[in-house]
Amino acid sequence: MNVIKKSKNLSLHLMLLPAMILLIVFSYIPMAGIVIAFQDFIPAKGFLGNQEWVGLKNFELISTNPFVYRVLQNTLIIAFAKILLGLAIPIAFAIFLNEIRSSAYKRTLQTLVYLPHFLSWVLLGGILIDILSPSTGIVNNLLKSLGFNPIFFLGDPKWFQPTVIITDVWKEFGWSTILYLAAITAINPSLYESAKIDGAGRFRQMISVTLPGMSMIIAMLAILSIGNILNAGFDQIFNLYHAGVYETGDIIDTFVYRMGLIDAKFGPAAAVGLFKSIVSLILITVSYYCAYRFADYRIF
């Protein structure tokens, strides 16, 4: 029996091998590039060439760069808003779907709302640029027909952040709803029957039965989201922003991209990336500890 069990485990471990190879090649080996943050890196000398070591000079440069603090502020605002709305809206929508009695209508609606999750931001970005265009976009045409002035959603710094946040939540909330629906289906139906006997209406049942039954998954996802507080969504913002909205739309990832690949300031860019990685590692460690401590969630 032990031989059979070991053989079965071996086959399962072999199935993980391709994923582990990809993880090592694309995630662990590139970590050797961390040394660039402590060098005056010149590509012509090669990664293993005689590069000049500058210690913490690159970190000093970014700490005195006024744009870094603006970028950090934008990142925190956008990420926090996405996390907050990304929790609240799927919870409300899952409860709403649970109250629909027609299973066919429920499945159709659920499919429609989580379909945008499968669209890349390259494709969706082009669609949003057309839809939100101040001259020909359907949204502004509707606003003008109602007597309002057109809004440059993706060109006005004042409107760029709300547009980015709302479109990201719209894209992802349907997919997140699946987790909360699964939590709702795990609630004991007898609890609803007991609530009905006590005279509770549908709204009261949602407050007294459904929400408490979802509390564990809500707490777990809220805690785990702490680790993403510095991830404001590079793919989305890179495909939507431009120089006119850097004031409110530039985030850490896009700032590092421009500094490193456009301006060729490899050392400072690596320093910013390393700083973000260290802070993210701390936040992820804390979030997983809190998830284990308060929601009894563990990876291993």
C-alpha cells in the first residue's frame, strides 16, 4: 500500500514540475538582478561585467525625487479603492443573485458579469478609449443628449483615477462574486427556515443569516488583500494612461517601467522595484499570518 501511495504522490509531484520550472526561470532566477539596485549599471559591460558598486546611492536618489512620493500616493489611493470596492460590490451582488429564484436568469446574469474578467486590458483598454472618447464616445454622447458637458475621462487628471478604479471593479467583480456565492451555498438551509418561523423577511434573512454565513470568507479575502496594497494594476494603467495624467495616474510599476526602460536609469529603477518588493513581502507575510490567526486559513 505504501508503494502504491508513493507512486501516486510521485505522479502528482511530476505534474507540478512544469509549473515549478516556469516559476524558477521567470521568478527566482531574475532575482539575481537585485544587485543592479546597488550598482551604476551600464548594459554595455554586461550583467557579469565590471560594474561600479555605489552602495545605497540609488536609494538616496529616489528618496530625494519628489515624483516618488506622488507615485506612492497614487498607488495607495488607487489600490486601496480597488480593494475596498472589490470586496463590497461582489458581496452585495452575490447576495442579490442569491435572492433570484429563476435559476436560468441567475446563471445568465452571472455569466454576463464575469465575462469581462477574461478580456485582457490590451483589448479592453482600446474599447474603453473609444467608449469614453469626449468627441465620439457613447458615454459622452449620452451626457450631451442630457444637457451635460462632455468629460475627458482618460485625459483629465481629476477624472482619471475614478475611471481607472470603476472600470477595474466592473471588470473583476463578477469573477469575485463566484467565491461569495460558494460561501452562500454552504449555509445551512435550516437557518433560513428558522428565521422565517421567527417572522424574518427576506431582507432580515440577508442581514441575520446570509451575511454572518459569509463572514469567514469575507474576513479571509479582506485580510489577504492587504498584500496587494502596492499593486494598483500595471496592465490597466499602462494601456490607459499618458503624460497628461501622470499627476494622478502614475503608479509605482509604471514609474519603474519609464525610469528603467525608457530613461535607461537602471539602478534607481531597480532600487524602487526592490523597495516595493520588500514592502510587499512584509505585507503578504502579515496578511497570511492574520488570515491564519483570525480566519483559520493556511496555505500549507
